[in-house]
Amino acid sequence: MKRKVGILTFSDGREYVHKELIGINKKFEDEVVSALESTGEIEVIRANQIVCKPSIAKQEAISLRNKGAQMTIFNYAVWAFPHFSVIASKFAPAPFLLFGNINPKYPGMVGMLAAAGALDQDGTQTHRVWGDIKNKDVLKKVLAFVRAATAKNMLKGQRYGLFGGRSMGMYTAVPNVDLWNKVFGIDIEHIDQLEIIEKSKKIPDSQAKRAREWLEKHARKIHYDGKQLTPEKLELQIKSYYAVKKMCEEFELDFTGIKAQPELTEHFVTMDLTEAFMNDPYDWDGPKEPTVCATEADSDGALTMQIFKLISGQPVLFADVRHYDEQDNFFDLCNSGEHATFFAAKSYDPTVNLAKVELYPESFYFPAGGASIRHIAAPGEVTLGRLTRKDGEYVMTVIKGEFLDFGEQKNEEKARNTQIEWPHAFARLKISVDQFLATYGSNHIHGVYGDYVEEIKHFCSLLGIKFISHT
């Protein structure tokens, strides 16, 4: 789904001046539209007219809203009467990005600053970017705000499915329903885990068998042991996946969290396969949109993942901060089988990723058994972080880092030092181990490939959330 961005270009209110400037305004608007649409992630919704009258400001702003714009760019290439921007701001979809083009023959910068000052005075929240949109650094600044602004509005009105309650006494995993609604506009649907068990019974055996055979064909290896992991238990996990997927459709859920421990992991089957493939951009039935699914019903974790997904458009990692390796200076981010298989090779082709994925029998922690989806995360730059609550208010901590690859032999040695059957991401962070452990407010962490620090910073600013960055 592309981000829908409205654009309003403002002009001089004197008719004879405006007519002289129509060509110039359209030229600069065309450049902005072309640059944004060339990214492949944005659908620009253009106003039908350049704004040169109060009535047009209102009319075109309403039109953008009716066409589904998720934010609005106010575009300035010439002097523009600032009250047009103020009027438009009352009807156009917020948030607002004020963009000033480089046009030295005309006072476009003056127009942008005059509008910005007027909007500041009446308390309208805006962000400003100035420059040549064809310059990649300028476009990068624009995209950072666009991603944050559209993510904010995509999140509003979404529904989170919470399967089960608090897992193993983790306060940081429990959502505050009122705060979620107030700050993010999210509704929470509480669902008993019994629903997963009952709906799993209705999935045809043939459907589960076909999926199991697909996994057997494409995974690097499935370590059946005749006890914890059998074809029958793997098929039960597959049925659980279908059950959760079906309930997301029935309950109109946008993202989820599953308690699992201890009820399902002791008496039914683990949710590792469900969680991994919910977060993947594909399954054995073909390509799909990832649906964030957090283990241990970690709701603030799921919310963080959903924000990262909406900003980046990528699958998102869920992991424990399991161990610090002093010798090679990295954290082993490892949590059961929750990591999406996407992270095995950073590919949207399942066969590429699954060639590096093994299914191991679950450990003694999970007597009900099943498969853990195990791999080592592919190397690359990552943005990691999490929403936490401190004294009733949200804080977003973001940490830049990289996932490391030590080569197959050393990777296996490092994995075996902690938990061989679980997935791993070897993360070197841009923060000292002492500072991290002294300040980070959760046992869970989340992340995506690439640098999205500015986007997350803008997102937090738009929602009034404290932002802490270690980059």
C-alpha cells in the first residue's frame, strides 16, 4: 500500500501576478511530484488548482481530505499570501510539511517563512524543509517526515488483537488501553487463547500437510526427533498459524500479540511458527503483507513493531536481549522461534531465506513441543529500539547498530553458546554495554534493516512522545 500524500501549491493573491506565475508554480510542483513518485512508495494527490484565493484554499484542502490523503505538503516557489496556508490548514489532512523550493528570482523562501510564522502563531504543528527536491539529501529529509506522518495516520483507527493476558509476570508486556487510545488511536480486542485451539481443529488436514511438505522441501533441514518435533506437531503449528490468520480477518485485526506461555507451550503446541510466518512477507500460499505478531503478548513490543513496519515498509524483528559477548562486542538478540524467516537472508523470496532456515525441536522450556524456526540474521545496518513507559508516559529509545556475520562456523559456535535451536541476530550497538544495560527499559528489542532514526524521531515529535537516540 502506497503512502497517499496531498500537495497544495500556494501563490500570490493578486490575480494578475498569479496568472504570470502559474507556469513557474506548476514547474516546481511537477518536480516535487516526480521526485516523490519516483521512490515507488508514494502516491501523490495533487490539488486541481494553484491556491490564489481563500475559497480555493478551502476547496482544494477539502478535496485532498476526501481523496484520502494521509498528510499534506504545502509547496512554495514564489511569494504566497500566508493566510491561504492558514485557511488550508483548517481543512487539509495533517500533519503538514512546508516545502520551500530554490527559486532565487522569486521570493518563495519569504512565502514559506511567512506562512510558517502564521501557522506557528495559531499553534498549527508543521515541519519545514527547504532546497532542491532533485538533491538526494533534500529528498531524504522530505521522505523522513512523509514516512513518519503517514505512519501516524495509518496507525490511527487500527485494531490490536491480544491473545491471552500477561505472560510470566512481565509488566512491560501489558498494554494500557486508555493510553493506546489517547495517544495512538488504537483499539484493543482481547481474545482468549482457547480460540486458537478450537479454530485449529477446523483447518483441513490436507491444508496443513501441503504446508508441511513445502517447508520440508525448502527449509535447510527439519530436525525431527520423534518426540518434541514430529510431522504431526509441525502440522498442528501450521493449523495454529491458519487459525490466527483467519481470526485477524474475522476480527479485523491489524496486528497481534500471543501470550503462549505457559498454557499453549505446556498443553498444546508452541506459537513459534505462527509468530515467525505472521511477521513474514510470504508463506507457503504465496506473497502477503506481514502482520506484526509479538510473542509473550508483549503489546508495547507489538506496537513498536507496527510503528517500525508502517515507517519502513519492512518485516520487523522481535527478540530478547539474551547475552552480551564481550570477546566480539555484540549482543545476541535471541527469542524462541519468533524471528521472521525474512531475516535469514533479507530477501522477499522465501526460497532464498529458507535455504538458511532450520526447524529444531523445542527445548525443555516448552514441553508441548513443536518447531523453533532457527536461523542467523543476515548482516547489515539496523535501527533497533522500543517504546517503554516511564511513570505513565511513553518513551521511544532508538539505537543504531549492525548485524554481524562471523562466517558459518563461528556463527554456529556463538549460537551454541546460548541456545542452538533458537534464531539469533548478532548485534553490535552504537552504545556501550554499560550504558545500554543501565538505561534500556525492557528485556525485548525490535528492529528493521536500514537507517530510520529521523523517521522515528519525527513520529515521536508528532505524537508528543519523548525520544532518546543512541546513534
